[in-house]
Amino acid sequence: MATVEVVTKVWIAPGCIVCDACETTCPEVFEVQHDNETCVIRPAALDAEFTKPLTKTIKEAAEECPVDVIKFDTIKVEMSDEEAAKIAGGATATPAAAAADAGAESPKAEAADKAAKASPAKPAAPPKPKVVDPAIQALLAATTVRGGHPMINRAVSDLPEPVRQLSKMSPEELPPDGKFQRVLEKAKPKQEEPSRRDVLLGAGWTALALGFGVGPLLGFNRFMAPNVLEQEDPKVRCGSLAKYAAMPPGEINEDFKPVKPSGFWIIREEDRISALSIICTHLGCIPSWLPNDRKFKCPCHGSGFKPDGTNFEGPAPRPLERFRIYLDGDQVIVDRSRKFLAMGPNDTAVWNDPEASIAV
Ligand code: SF4
Ligand code: FES
């Protein structure tokens, strides 16, 4: 038997520079999202049983991260030498050596250590100098804006000062950054790219219209019309109250999670229903509802929220926000123009506002 240190939880602190190193080393756990300019933990890797056998590669990825934002928790567990060897990645020849490699404290590891001391190994040959083709290095540097080996090889002192400062701060101290804004922008419906044929047809019709003098007319019309900014309706009709009253207490309705620009869950509490915003109160990622664990889990930095939205683990400082909810006849309406913000897990009095829930 050996005592081996295993990773039970892994998360990314703010400050990722999207260099791809972690995904290259441990793709089972890390997913780099260039669109969102961050790296996230894959949902499967939120489970300790999943991360345990990957302990070695997770630690390697954390060491390789140039801004040191990969964090993990470990515990020591008793296991057979064979399992210890598996966790050590099979890179070592014997179970005792494997256990030692994984931080083992077994008698066999001690014996192996003594044996090694009794007959010291031959001094290792000096490493061969690495020949680097300067032309290839220059090509890589010129073609890589960021990411890949050129970024990994950069000295950390090379990083911009704001990034260095951010990487040193704990998640609680961090100011909200532009991430939230970017998430909102991503959530806006994209306009479809016009095809080449559409562009040519459009140009043709425009030329024709201008030729007949429609242009001046349109210009005059635009001049006379009021300036109106079109916005999405913040109110969403969610169906009859009877549908939600029939849900068992504790159940979550996810039908409105994809609604743009800000989705929500309808939750059934003991005697009421409420609408929870899907935006994580840490830095604005979108958590997932995990029915087996009965919690909302954020993939970005590991924050967890109870079924009523109360934060209980990870860096999120506040519960999930609630939207105004009310009845129009028997129809449930969620109004996203008004929010109820609880300031902490024990500061949720605002949820008692008559418009923060509907009694069932
Ligand atoms: S190695 Fe670090 S900086 Fe690079 S993508 Fe992964 S978490 Fe981000
Ligand atoms: S955004 Fe950081 S935990 Fe959700």
C-alpha cells in the first residue's frame, strides 16, 4: 500500500493569457476558449473521481502555466502500489518508484530510496546543447501573435504589468473586468453574413433605386423620422402558473436559459417560484445546473450555487441575481429590467420583495 497525493479539485484563477499550454498538456481537463479569451475546466473534470487519475498531468499543466493561474486542491489517499503507479502516469519503472514519484510515503519507497543511497548512480552525462535554428525561431515569433511555444518561452517578467498584478491577487480582491461585458456582447444575436450573391443583388437594386431618385426621398424621410433606439423587450411570457405550481419543490426549469440577451432559470421553492439570472456573480460566466449534485456549477473558476441561487463554494461573492416576476392573469411574466441583488448568502432579505417571487 502507498499513500499518494491526488488532485480532487482544479480551477482557473483570473488572469489567463490564453496561451494553450494547459490544453496541450492535459486536454481531458482544460479547454482554452479563444472566443471568450479564457481557459475553462471541462464539466467532467469538476468531479474528484475524474481528476484523481490525472493528478500528474494536472500538476504538470499548473507548473507550465506562465501566469500561474491554474489552482488545485489535493488530499492524500491510501491505495495499492499498482494504482499509485497508474496515477504516476506509468512513467516510472516500478510501483515503488511510481509511488515515490507521486509523493508516496510507502515502506517500499523508503527501501528504494535507501538502496539508491547505498549504490549511488553514475553521474549523469552533461545535457547536449539545444541547437535552435534562428530562422525558424524568427518565423514562429513573426507568425504567432500570442499562444503556442513562443508565448510559453517568454520570461514571466516579459508580461505586461497589469497581467502580473492580476495574477498575484486572490479572486476575492479582483475588480470585475471586461469579461462580463464580453459575455453580454457574445449573447447578442449575430447578424448573418450576407452571401456574395446577396451583396451583388443589393448593389444592383441600390444603383437602380438611386437612379430613379428614391435615394433623395429616403434621405428626406430619415431626416423627418424620430431617432428611436430599438431594444429587446425585457419581459418574457413564461406560460401559465399552473405549470410551475405542479413542479416539485427544488425543481429547476431550464426552458429560458437560452433567451437573449439574458437568460434565466425558473426555480420552484417550497411555497413560491422565482427567476434566477444565469450569469455567475464572480466574473460573468454561465454556470450549469448539475441535477445529480443539486447545484449550479460555474465552469470558469468553480463557484457553486445551491438550488435557490445561494453561493456556497468558489470565489463568487454573492448569490445569483433574481429578476422581477409577476402574474398577468394566469400567465407568469419575467421582467429582466428589474433585478433583486442579495449581497451575500446570509443577506437575502431582498428576496422577500413581493415582486421577487410568486406564491404557489
Ligand atoms: S496555461 Fe495558464 S495562461 Fe495558458 S491557457 Fe492555460 S490557464 Fe491560461
Ligand atoms: S465566473 Fe468565476 S466562478 Fe463563475
